[in-house]
Amino acid sequence: MQDNKRLVYVCEGGDCSERGSIELHAELAEELREKDQAGKNRLRKYPCFGGCEHGINVVLFPDKVFYSHVKQADLPEIVEHLTGDGQPLDRLTGKVAKDVEQIVWDLLDTGF
């Protein structure tokens, strides 16, 4: 990534949207505005990651962290991971099949 910013994608596909991803995106945007003083994260919506049964899905790139079953209650820890010394939240990773994750990484590597 040319500008060294992390991309934070929130799925807005049908299943994730029904689970509240639109509201989660808005809350995450607010928390990042408050706490990401360095501006190292860019929050974006993504049409669908293909892990629908595990939504709400949030992907961090180029970190290649695929969070699943994300709830608003998880956002403080996710924001700590994004802005501070926090570590990835293991309890939210490893839910989606590895081949699905690899397809996402391949697409994001191409700049799609």
C-alpha cells in the first residue's frame, strides 16, 4: 500500500447488514475519528466477503486479519488494536474458511 495506511473494511452485504453492519460501521467511524489521531486507518465499506454465515465481518488490510461475528461491544478492543498497542482479537478470527480468506487477500492484493 503506497501511503502506509491500514484499510479497515466492514462488510455491507445482505447478511451482515441485517446483523447491523451499517450501524457498526458508523460507530467504528466515530471511534476512529476520536482515537486515531495519527490517521493511520482508512475505514471503508465492502460489498461482501463471502463469509456471510459468520457476519458481521471486518477485514484489516494489509494486516490480513479477518474478524467475524463482530458486535458493537467488540469495537473498543478493535479500536485499541487499530490505534494502539493492542493485538488482534483471536476470539474473532479463524471463523471463515481459509480458502475464503485467501480469495479476499488475493482480491485486496490486486487493489480491487
